[in-house]
Amino acid sequence: MSRPHHRGIHVTTTPPSSAFTSAFAAVDLGATSGRVIVGRVGQDNLDLTEVHRFPNTPVRLPDGLRWDVLALFQGVLDGLREAARFGGVASVGVDTWAVDYGLLDADGALLGHPFHYRDARTDGAAVRVWAKASPEELYGITGLQHLPFNTVFQLAACEGTVQRDAARTLLLIPDLLIHWLTGTIGAEETNASTTGLFDARTGTWSMDLLKRLAFDTGMLPPLRSPGDPAGILLPHVTSYTGLDPRTPVTTVASHDTASAIVAVPATESGFAYISCGTWSLAGLELDAPVLSEASRAANFTNERGIDGTVRYLRNIMGMWLLEECRRTWDKEKLSTHVPTLLADAARAEPFACLVDPDSPEFLAPGDMPSRIREYCARTGQRVPGSQGAVVRCILESLALAHRSTLRQAAELAGRDITRIHLVGGGSRNDLLCQLTADATGLPVVAGPTEATALGNILVQARAAGLVGDLSDMRRLIASTQHLRHYTPQSDSAAWDAAATRLESAPRNS
């Protein structure tokens, strides 16, 4: 058995005790890496072991930025082989990022590597869509935040291409991987709700919108819900991995954010969440979508959660800013040690400079420190000179974005917020968690870090009859996972002044 990786996750190599009744394999793919995690679930126990991690490295081809989906699938197979060596896997679940897809031809063959959502080919595609359905009409149907890389705009960008004309089936990335594992075709609803082709009210594909956009409705697979069976592993998959030939694949909340929200350890109402990784997804869990014009103007999204819930949130450019800075600094032979960078940031002058994390210049990969300095110079602010000053700028700006987003969400949804649950990789960042508590004036509960994998595993466990409803899942998370608590400590007036200064700064022309 290969040595499990140790990265912010409880790892055990001991045999399962009688407290654990079943093990489940979570395939969890993020924007920079993928991993396979085995979770053991018992009545009052929940334990994770990361058995395999592999890089997710996009490839720049002559026609654009693509995902190396074949390498990713090989990483999945290798991970499942390690899971089989660990023993006792009852089922497999798959989650990934949203919006991106693969196209299959009439024979079921993949038509090229899927495009990366950060590829520039969607520039201007929204205008072509809006000529057939206005932004107001789109929002009234889909409830979806406008992002230039939403699936509907990606499809408009490839309209008239040979690839698009030859396509017969569209599969979002997790559905494509499940297809290769099982041979079955389907579309999981939490991820489908991010496409801009899904009706937020009915929870189905919007046939009216698809016809207006002249999109072939036959390309879209039937919808699946979290917990539905997705098929049995194909013989060549079980032969390679060593898993039992009868091993099922269970549909989980295949949008990684939806899985992460399952694992929010909330045991009372009035909570908001921030799923913080490459992106910060900040919002509320609702029973119904908010489709008002005010909600559209504020660019909030209504995405599907499990059990008919709605993830009412806004995407914020999250730890991407820091990770891109670290990539640049690594090339420049500067320190990229996160604890050192955070310690330097904690000592840096507060509110020396601030940026809008969602400014378009920060979307694409590249020299992020230079872009931040250029933004500050253009807006008449002090230009950060040291690495610590740049990191302080990023984290304070993210905290302000968390504050404004959650306050707007509460107002638009008519809800009060009493605490914030911050989950995902960003929950390891003590400085960001404290700054978020200070900026919002609300207590922050940080953790679990591995929320996405936990949500994936718990949906599988529920399908196997081992846990109950969403409240039961969250109680199990709260009682078994390490959580940290932050209370507001700094002067709220200073944050008010910083927010006013950022809002009044001149924008890009």
C-alpha cells in the first residue's frame, strides 16, 4: 500500500474498528489537484484517509487552455487502486468544479480535451446569448449569477465549430468521469444548476430556454439527484483497481461547493457559509430561489443543493489571488512558505491598500503581484512593496468581499445571520478567518478543511442507510471534526471606513 498523504486531513493506517461500519471512496477534483479519500462512517464516528493525490495541470494548446482530462482520469484510477488496497470500499462518489464539460460524438468518443473555464474564448459570448434571451429573462429562469464562463456562454463561444456540430452528448466533468467508470449517462442536478440551462424553480432542464437558444435538447442527459445510483464499475476498471466487481458508483452532490455545504457543521438556524478555496463561495442555504431584479443586479446565484435546498451565494475570487502570487514568487526564487507569508502579513500595516478581488484583471493566470500593484497605483493607493503587504492586501480585501456579500445576501433573502461557517482549504488560514470575523462583526466557525470530501462521503453513507437527513449529517460533522472559533476583535469603524474607501475607488475604464 502506498503511503497516504498528510495534508490538512486526519490520516490513519490502522484497521477499521468496530465503531466503523462501512468505507466509501470520494473522488474529489479541484482546480489545482485531485485526490481520492477513503471515509469510514459509523453511528458516532467519521474518519478520513487520503490515499492518493495527483496534480491537475491545465495545458495551453494552440486553440486555448484545456484540462488534461485523460491524466485526471488516470489519477482517479490510480487513486481507486489505492483505495482498494486500503480495503472495504462500499461505493464510489465523484465531485469536481462546475461549468466545464466534455462533448461526445455519436459513438460516445470524447471530442477533444475540455476547455478550461479561464480560457478567453468566452469573451463577448454573453452578448450573443443576450440577443436571444435578455439578462433579465435568463435570470428569471435560471437564477444564475452572471459569470463570463458559465456553460451557456461556453456553448455560445463554440457555436458553428466542427466539434460542436459533431457533438451528440454533453457531460459535465464529474458526469464524464462517471461515464468512463460505469458506462452510464446522466447529469447530476447540483452541477447542472450551474450551467445556465437549468430552471431554478422546477429543478429541471429549461426546455423553453434551450429552444430559444437553438440548443439541441437531445445533448443533455437525464438528471440525477444526490444519492441516486449511477451504475456499477466497468470490468476493466475493477480489473485495474482491484475493487469488487459489484462496486457501485453513487451520485453525490457532484459540484464540489454543493458537497462542501453538506458538511457545514451548523446545528442551529441563522448561519451563513463561506466555502473558501480557489474561489470563496459566500451565501445562505434557502428553501426557494430568490429571483428578484434586485438579486440579479447584485449578481447573486441560485444553485441547487441537496434535498431541494438552494445555495444562494455569490462567487468571489478567493485564495486564487494568493496562490497565483505564490506561483510568481516561486519563479522569482522568493519565499512561498505560507506560515511565513501570513506572519509577515499579520505584521503589515492594516488597510494600506485594498483591491476588488473580482476585478476582471485577476481572473486569468499570470503575474498576480504585479496586477495587484498596478491596481493600487491606478486607484491612487499606496503600492504594496513587500510580500507581506501584498498578502495583507489580499486577505483584507477578501474579508471585505465576504462582508459585503453576506450582508447583501441577508438583505435580499430577508434573513438574519448570527454566525458564519467557513469551510474548505481557507479555513486553515487563521489570519483570513480572524479578518472575516472582524470585518463582518460576526463569530466565525472555521472547519472542516476537508468539507468537500466529507460531504461526498456522507451522501454515499446516507444512500447506504448509515446516516439520516441533512441535519443528522451536520451533527455528525460537528461532533467528529476539529473546528476553530473566532470572535470579532478589531474596531468596526475601521472596517466601515475601509469598505467605503474601496467602494469609492475608481474602477477600470
